[in-house]
Amino acid sequence: MSDKPRVQRISTLVSQLMSRRGYAQMIAGEDFHATIGMAVGGQLGSAITVGKLKRGVLQIYAADSVSLQELNFQKRSILKQIQKDLPQSKVTDVRFRILTK
């Protein structure tokens, strides 16, 4: 048994740090928000908050019920835009909910 310190690659350490601190999730959230904003337009885009991506389903929170209804009407175009702009995210569906405070 030697007392040598275990050497790790810097890329492994950075990856671990990003996952522990949630930085990757924040960056991905900003990318999703920008893509959805392009798909729905500026006014509706400012009324949403992007939630978690879990098993291919992206949660999107609307500020009010009117925005929620409009998002539901545009669901197909939003999903296509996300799949086109962010194919590495592997989003298969989007779900909309009202943001509760």
C-alpha cells in the first residue's frame, strides 16, 4: 500500500464540481428559455420559467392561466423548436404548469 495521492484528470474534477453545484442545469435552463422564447415570441417568452428535465420531459411553468393556455396551443411548435435547436438534450415531451409562489 503506497501513500501516493490519487491523481484525477482536471476534466473529471470540473465535471463533478458542475454537477454538485448545479451549474450545468442553470446553463441548460438558459438555453431552453432562449429557444422557447424564440418559438413563442417575446411577450409569452417572458411569462415562463423553465423547470427540470426528467426522463425526456421538460417542465415549463407559466405565470398565469392565460399564458398556460397559449403554451398548450403552441406545444407542438415548442417541442419541434427545442428538438431542432438542442438535440443533445433529448427532450421528448413538454409539460406546462402554473408557477405557484
